[in-house]
Amino acid sequence: MSAIFSAGGGHVMEYGSVFLTPTIQIERIVTIHYYEYGSHYHFSGESHDFWEFLCVDKGELNVTAGDRDYALSRNDIIFHKPNEFHCLSANHKVAPNLVVIAFFCDSPQMDFFQDKLLSIDNFERGLLAQIILEARNVFSDPLDDPMLKQMHKREVIPPGAEQLISLNLELLLLHLLRRYSLPMDLPVAKETIRQKNSDELYHRVVEYLALHLNEQLTLDDIAKGTLTGKSQLQHLIREQKGCGVIELFCRMKIDQAKLLIRENSLNFTEIANTLGYSSIHYFSRQFKKITGMTPSEYSGSIKKMIEEDM
């Protein structure tokens, strides 16, 4: 295919274009789940006409796929091809947290994932976390409902959220495909990749915190929501911001409170409720701890600056 463009002097130049051939394309999503099972959980099994993978976020799990038995631990990911019977159970010792995603894909390269038990790296964990994050933006259903057979979209969906699910899922599959099928001695700037992964994880954590400013989050909540280990999470935030994760979350809440005070559309009680504080008194204590002023003093200082500028 060619396209014709007219240059500034009236000279016509003809350009050629190239079709890009996709390796893996996700056609439809069936379900996206994040489960927290007990140590005695057992699922008797099923088969279906679409692909599904299961990734262990925490804990351990026993899986049967066809006539093969597997013992999975953190970061292990197993693929079930269409019409393959599979069942799973916890090992009665460690309670597992799982990401389970089911989808339709007819791309021939999916054959690579048949009968595969792989392990994800930090970059791939980030992609999984992004899929879960966008799934919560797109679907109104709880992601931990094991009986869910049909997902339902929200009435209002952030722009691009649906596409980001498919793009991140395709990128996850492509990254696994290349990492496990290409030679490992390719020239790669390992330190650059490590820093890139660290930066991406930091931005993912901050984005998650920003989306949950109206809640009271624990370190466990944040680790689960970003698919990151607690020690790794604490180390990352301390390295980037010089404080702990919860302290960063508190600072972000107070920054948002300061913005709301400056906008002057809510009173202090409404601001406290909006940001998930249990009481106006607790909100005031946190505000003064971080800013050195009470909300009233801060509001007065803002008003004073406005009056002085008039």
C-alpha cells in the first residue's frame, strides 16, 4: 500500500507502508479473577473451550492438568489449553492467592504454552497487576467470585481501560514466549532493565495508592493490590521516597486534603469522609502530624494568602 504526500514546493512524494503481523491477539476475555483461598481449598475440576492460566501470587497450590500433576509456588504460572480438564487444591499447609485469567485466542503461537509450567519475573508480575487494576476499572463484578461465569461492564469506564486489559495480556504472553524461547545470551543492558522494572513498579504502586485514597489500606492490602511482596514494596518506596509505604499513603491523603481545602467546596468533616478517615479528629491529628498545622490553621493560611494577593 502506498500514500502520496505533497511537499512544500508542490513536489509529490510517494511513500510505502508496511503491515505489521501480530504474533498473539486476544479475541475475547472470559473471566479475570484474583482469589484468596484457604489452606484446605479444593476445586474438583472443569474443562472449557478457551485458554486459561493460573498464577500463584502467594502460597502454594497443587494442580492437575490432564494426566499431569504439578506443585506450584509463588510466581509459578500454568496454562490450560482449550478442552483440557484441570483441577486444583491447596496443600493443607499454606493458603494460596491466585490470579486466574480465561480468554479466547486462536493465534498459532499459543501452541507454545501447551503443557507449560513457567515462572514469571518482576516485569511480568507488573503486567498481571495492571490487568487486575484495569479489570476493576472495567467490570462491576467482584474478582474473587468463583461462581462468576459472565462478567459485566461498568456503566462508566475510564478511557482505554478495556484495551489496556488486552494489550497487557498480549504483552505478558509475548514476554513469556520470548523469554523462554529465545537464547539467554542476547545482548541486554541488565542494569537498565532492572532500573526500568523498578521505576515501573514504583509508578504502579503510586497509581494504586492514588486510586484508593478514599480507603483505609494496610500494607497487606497494598502488596496484594500491586502483586508485590511486602519487603520488596517497603524497600522500593524507602529507596524512592525515603519513607515507608503507609507513610507515603498518608502523605498522599493529606496532599489531597490540602487540595480539597483550597478548592473550598467541602467542609472538614466531608473531606475526612471522602478520604476514608474514621473520624474528623483522626483526620485532624494526621493533618497536623504531616503539615504542622490543623486543617483550620491551613485553611486560614490559604485564605490569608488569597486576601494578600487581592
